[in-house]
Amino acid sequence: MKVSDTSEDTVIDVVEQFDYSTQNEAYNENYITWRRKIDIPYAFNFTRNRKESVFVEGKGFENKSFPVAEEECIGKIMNIAGIAMFIWIVVDNLISRIGVAVFDVIGFDIHTSFVSTAISGGSTEIVTALILISLFRMLIPAHYLRRKLKMPKRVEFMTTLNHASDMFGAIFMALAVSAITSLPSIYTNRTRDVFNYFRDINADASVWDQEQFVIYTIFDIIIISVLSELFFRGAIFGALRQFGDTFAIIVTSVMSGLLVQDFREMPAALMISAVASIGMLRSGSIFTAIFVQVIFKMYRLALILVEADTTDSLHLMRNGFILIVFVIGAAGAVLLYLFRRGNDVHRIADFTSELSLKERLLTAFRTFPVSADICLCILAAAIKIIV
């Protein structure tokens, strides 16, 4: 979107002046229709004639400025996003532990502590609890976002693959980023914890011979990847891209990084989220973002399996595996770039307004309760380091 502030531009219409050249016509038509709905406070449909003033009862003649309207709409959307984040945090850190404690009291073989993120007990109980916690922490806030933003499915999700090469480019970039983020070898995650648990309880059998581990692995790689991308690249992304695709990429990537609530995982989550967002926008399909997330999780699992080797060649195997994945990802991305060079087009919608990108981001992240969510996520991450 390009809105300049010159004396010749007397009419501002943010909907009509948005850059719709990056997506297909059907999506753009539905997106415009949603933005034109005056009964939805989260649709940025500001229009104004600079030469006219509107009489507001109790205030007199008011000439509302474009930056003020933009800040107000960003604040409204981020307020909804902040509440969704808060629901995620509460389910993940409080409700889940209360639920486990209740089942523990009832007599199920599952236990947890409010000062620890670990869950102990029987294998079936642990896997069931992890699956239910993951489902609730995503589905509840996702339902809240859909109900408030009132975005139709054809706008909420980009489903038309416009550029297949950009999908493959995003997959290659996901491989390269996965390798880079694993270099410090200081991260941890629930998949690793579950793997170690099943390896410890039955040292004589492979984890793949244990049904519960297989179920959790499939759920984590496929179902969680789909739900995660539908959440971060769905309604909230569509609402935020009204202020430019770059703005939406940064905000949703930061949200994704914060909600893992682990300093060791935040860089990887943030970078993969950015790759997923860019891949979706450039290819035109949310399936690209899902594939990026699946590739990332499959890489993490493969690395865990490599690190399970207890021989003296562990470090060589691990480093070799990371190098191979990085070379494949980087080489594939470079080759695709060279192949389409000269035919490539800019597929990220611009947004030029009287507010800079920095000012828009400051408006977004200091909105309540987003600011409080940031503090809670940092606190939860700090507790994980200490515990």
C-alpha cells in the first residue's frame, strides 16, 4: 500500500490503495470485501477527504488523521492477539498442570509440579496429556481469534498455490535455517524429552517399537505443524497484513518465538516462523508454511536420533548430518534463485504511510495485554532455565 501525504492527494482510501499485486484475484476480492465491512472494528477501512471535516457531537468538527486511525486499528487487533496469547500461556502453564493434578488425585499414573515443566508417570498417560495440552492451547485461542475477527475462510487462509518454485525455495530455506539454529546444541523440546523418556523406560527396545512414542511423534510432526501454522498464518496474519506484509511477518514471528517460552528455542521458532510467512506469501499457499514447519520438526527429530548414538563417532556423525542438511538447503535455495533470476517479481506487499515500520511495531508490542504477555513469556522462559 502506498499512501503519500502531498497536497495533491486529497482523498485517502486505505482499502483501494493497498498493494494487491502479490496474491491471486479471488483472494484479493474476498480480502477487500472483508475490509469494507464497517461493522468489524478490526478491518482497516479508513477513508478521508483532506478538505473535509466531520462534525462529532460533543467534540465539534473533527478531521481525524490517517496515523491516528492506523494506530487505533493496530491497537484493536493486537488487543485481540494479546488475549489469544494470554489464553495460550494460561492453558500451557496453569490449566494443564491443574488438569494433570486432578487426574493424579483421581488415581491416574501421571504427576507434575507447579514449579517444573516436566510430567512423569505412565507412558500412555504422559502422551495423552501432552496431546490434549497441545490441542487446547492452540484450538481455544484460535477459536477466539476467528470469532472476534470474523474473517471468512477464503481470506483467513491462503490456499491457492501461485508459484510452486517459491514453495520449494521455502522448503530449502527451512533446511538451511534448521541446520543453523541447531549448531549451538543448547536447545531442548518436548520431543526430545519424550524420546529420552521412552528410551529410559525400556532400554532393551527401540523407541519405534513403542506405540505411544510413534503416536506422539506423528502428532507432533503433522498435527501440531498444521495447527500451529493455521494459528499464526491464519486470521491474525490476515488482519495484520493490512499494515504491510513485513509488519505481519515480524509480529507473528515474534509471537511464535515468545510462545515457546524457552530462551533456547526462541531463535529457531522465530526464524522458522519468518521463513514460513515469507514462503506462504510468495507461493500464495498456507501449505507452504505447513511444509516448512513439518520439515523443521522432522529435522529436529532426526537430529535427536543421531544424538542418541553413544559411540565415539557421535560428534562426527552429528556435525556431518548438520553440514549435509545445510548444504542441501543452501544449495537448493541458491539454485532456485539463479534459475528464476530475471523472472522474479516482488511478492511482499509494501505499505508506506505516515507511520514508520518501527512506529507501527512499537504500537503493536506496547498494546495491552501484549506487553504483559511478553513479560509472562520471558518469566516462564527464565523459570525453565533455573529449574
